[in-house]
Amino acid sequence: MDEGWPIASGDYVIGSATSPVAVLIVGRGAVDVPTDLFRIKGILKTENIGLEKVIANIVSCPAIRVLVICGKEEFGHFPGKAINALMKNGVDEHRRIIGTNSAIPFLCDISSESVERFRQQVEIIDLLDSSNVNELVEYDPIYEFTERSREGLISKLRHLSSQHFDPFPGDPIITGTKAMRGDGMEIAKQLHKASDEFITPMLRLPSEGLNTGMGMVLISEEFGVVIEPLQGRVLAVPSIEFALRLRSYLTGV
């Protein structure tokens, strides 16, 4: 396997260095397939930082030409729909994925070059469970692959392994932001804490004169440290730009 790859942290397994296929399990599922049938197999739960990490790892490896998505859609985030919309429509001038109903589909910490390269480099094969997606009532449930769905995935991967794919004709694109390097659980904790800070003032009485339009104050871009003016507290966030998008989403401004 290439030294230093994958470049973005995440929940993944490395397979064969000769495979042109990446397998992406959407949601909270797990499935065992022979490691010689993929180059990397990972999990995607969110349509923003999580998807950015997927893009970063793929465009840094031109040999990956196929992305197989499987599992079951994550309610609210809808990362599977976000990927398909990204491939079809790209992003707008605000870095928002066009044509998706995902909650916060902003790709703030990855370059436009990387996004377009991702769209050109890989073919998407969608094997997502198409049954209705309802709001989850059990905390952090694990999607169970049926034997039929597992065998279907393996069959598709074997078919792909019998085909020849030339590497994408371009150099690897390397992305190295704080969000890319961060541990998934730590990023989630930071975003949950930030969300609490954004929402708490909105639960107060209107007489307090809440102004949700106040911007955050940057302390350190390198370490992702800001002041949230509504609460007057210092926050560490994995991505300042994404924190602004999250705040806008939660406060409605």
C-alpha cells in the first residue's frame, strides 16, 4: 500500500493494494467481505466532514476508480443521497451539495478541485438498502446485512475485480486540514458541544434580546478555536467554516 495513505482518519479497513475499488458502508452497518476485493472499506455517517474524508482518501489515490456504497441510509444526514447528489450536481457557490435533502450538506474543508476530481475519478455503484428510512428510535443502532445483501455485495465486488481499470490520469491530490486528521469520535464531541452552545440561548425568554446574527470571533485558525458571542464561551471546533454553517442551520439565520 502507498506510504502515508489513507491521508484522512476514519473508520476503515485496508484491503488489497491492487484493487481499484473502495467500499463505503453508509450508516452504522458492518459487513465482512474478502479483503482482496477492495482497496479500502469504510463507514460514512455524515454528509459533511465524513464525506470530505471519503473524498480526500479517494482523490489522493488515483488507482481507485469505483466506489461501491452499501448499507442503509442514515436518517436526517442522508449521506447516501448526498453522495449521489454530489456526483450528479456538484456544489454551489456556498459549498452546499446541490439537490439533496441532507441536513447540513456543506463541504467546507476540501477544495473545489478535489470535489470535481472525485466526481471525475470514480464511478458510483449504489447497493444501498432501498427500504423506507424512518427516524431511529434506538440509539446508535447497527444495520444488519442479510446474507442475501452480503452475497450480493461480494458478487458485485468479484465482478469488478475481473475487470481492468486504468488509474485516473492525474497526480494524487493531498488535503491536510485539522478536520481531516481528527478522530471521528472527538469531532463528534466537539460538534455536539458547539451545537449545545448555539442552541442554549434560543431557549431563553425573548426579553433577553437574543441576537442570533452575531458572528463568531476567530482566535486561532490553526487550532480551530473561536468565541461564540451568544454565550461568550471559547470553543474548539474541527472546522471553523463548518461551525458557521452548523450555527446558521441551528439558529435559522
